Amino acid sequence: MNFFEKVYETVKQIPHGKVTTYGRIAAICGSPRSSRQVGWALHVNPNPAEIPCHRVVNRFGCLSDSFAFGGKDAHKGLLNAEGIYVDDDYKVDLNIYLWQL
């Protein structure tokens, strides 16, 4: 299984109503210094309906400026639809919503 496939399989495990970070995904996939590659993998997500890339945020809980499927507002809308509060600065409280494998 290549790195992108590992990323997709890990992201599929994030439960509804939770988020995790690019860095945590990278670490779970065995490459803790590859958070940017996680971002690239999610940017070319081949199946957004099955691979919930909207549940991944940066290490501070901030949404990505370049969310591949419609930008920050679309990203916020998807998270809000799952009951995840995103503040006016497009930030999620990781103390509340962080998922850890």
C-alpha cells in the first residue's frame, strides 16, 4: 500500500463529529514528518463521499485555505453539518473535537 492509500484508509476511520490533524495522520501512516504530503493526498482525494477529508485540520485546528472541494466556507459547512463548531476565524477547538487513534 502506498502512502496516499494509507492516508485514505486512516481518514476513513475518523468518526462523524470528530477531526484530526495532518500531522497525526502522517504519524499514523508511519511518516510523522509528512504532514504536507497528507495535505497533497487529501487535495486529490479520489472519493470524497467515502474519504471524509473535511475531517482533517491543521495542528492548531484551523481549516485549510485550499480545501479542495469548495474552500473554507464549504469546509466549515461540512463540519457544521456534523455538529462540529467552527468559529469565525475558521478554527475548531481540538480540546473538544480531536480524534486520536
